[in-house]
Amino acid sequence: MSRPRLAVLAAVLLASCAGPTLVMAQAQAPHPHAAITLEHRIRALDVLDRRLAHYVHADLTPAIRARLAERRPHYLTLTDPDAFRGAINADLHEVSGDKHLQVWVEGRSRDDVIAEGPPPTMEQMAAEEARNGFGVRAARLLDDGTAYLDLAYFSGHPEGGAAIDAALAPLRDAPALIIDLRTNGGGGEAALLRLMGHLAPHPLPLETIFFRHCEPDPNDREGCLQDGRRDEQIRRADAVADPAFPTRPIYVLTSRDTFSAAEALAYGLQAQGRATVVGEVTGGGANPSIAMDLGPWFTVIMPIAVTVHPSTGGNWEGVGVTPDVVVPADRALETALAIRRGS
């Protein structure tokens, strides 16, 4: 997942996590390497070890911690922050196989941002989202009249649902809809659930999310205490009074870069027999995650739940969504149009 798309995801998910903080305002700015010291890297490793208490696959946590401890002397020789996080991420993925579990470097120190004042307001965040079209890159009719919706990411801002409504409004009379998720790395629920609500006569279930019950640790504010219990949340599409495409054909375009919430849409529609997925096998990130700080410069994306789709009893974690028609991503659009024409 690219850094800008990760920023969108983390900013959205963070709203449900009271403890950790995350700097997003300058997510795309180059970070000043000289300001990140050995002490910062040591702190990041120490806090990461404690944050792993939140990890959903608690059975894997001892092995992850053991690998990080074994490799710690090597990590600390890496003075370049990107090399530092890259080495950590390679080991995290090798042990866990979890593509969401990743460390990132922030564009600015949290300490600097705190000194400058409070975080952005919802109005300021909405203005920034609006500049990005709330994730809607294109919404138009193609030459043959097919509706085409290209989503760069799924907005988690409360106004993200209204942006989906507005994008679909001029397309609703089209005979079919193509949803292009080939460069969509995920995002938040607002736009995702609203779009799903437009794609069936009644709200479709996305999945059941099982969170490991995690109580605050009185001895470690950055950790938690798992007791084996699970909390359950059922996610459904929004109830839309007048869905734009409740029954007409839908085609979803995917690539290996399609990830997380974008995979949820492709998987959910495919599982319900509601869409034809065309393109490449997707990235394989199904575990819902939140952003947790590792000090002023580093952030970890921490998976805290697993998803189970009611139609399949499973999900796409680690394997991705396999398209109904597998073709290279750059041929997915033309292939979907050919399928629609029956050629």
C-alpha cells in the first residue's frame, strides 16, 4: 500500500482508537533523516514490542517478538529510517504473513505537530478530503453508455457517503456499472458501506468482524490484556432509499495493488453473486487494523480483528480475491466491456 493511501486508512481507523495518535497532515512530505536518532529507533522497537499485545493473532505474537529481539542489533545499525522500517517489516511479514502489520515513518515528528497546536478539525479534514474528491477519481459514462466509477480510495469521513451518492446520481440510468479498484489500497467505512448500499435491492452483509477482547493493561498504557474472549460486530451496507444499481450488471476491476477495504467490496459482491470481478488476484489484506504510534517518528498499523463473510465462512487474508476472469490489470477494463457486449 502506498504511503498516501495508508494515510487515509490510518486517519479513518484512528477515530475509533482513543490512545494512539498519528500525524497525517504532512504524510507525503520527505522526512528529515538527521532528526531521527538512535534513541528514536530504540524507542520504536521497545514500543512495538508492547503494542504487539494488541495483535489479533495472539498465537503468533511470541514468535514475532522473538524474531524482533533476535534481529534488534541489526535493526539498530540501520541509520536510514526507511531501511530501518523495511527490515522490520520484512521480518514481521515473514513470521506473520500479515500484510497489514507494518511500520511506517512519519513525514514530521509528532512532537513538532503538538507544539504547533491541536489536530485538524473535522471541517479541516473535510476540506482536505474534498480536494481529493473523497476518493472519487472519475465518474462518467463510457462511449457505449456503461457507467464507470474509478475510486482511488474509500473515504472514511462522514461526508464520504454523500460523495458516493453524488458520483452515482448521473450514472444511475446506465445499463451496467464498472467499478475500477485497480489502484485502490483501501480506506474507511463511510464510502464503502454507502457504495455497497447502492448495489443491491436490500443492504448486503459485508462480513462479521471478530475482535479479540483486549482490556487496558494497568501496568502498560501501550499494551493490553487479552483474555481469550471475542467481541463481534456485523457490518452491513447502508440502507439506501433508492439504490442506483440494485439489479443491473456490475463489473469490478482489480489488480495486485487492490487491498483492504477495496478487497472487501470485491469479495463481498463476488460472494453474493452480485458482480463479475475482472483483473488480477488482489493483495490479500483482510484484517481490520488501527494505527498506533511508536514514538514521535514511527507508526505501526496493527491488525486487531479478523473478518468472516457469511456466504463463504472465510475471507481473503493472505490469499487475495481471485477474479472470475483473470487478466492482466491493464486489460481489465477492455475485458469487462467485452464480457458485457457478449463478445
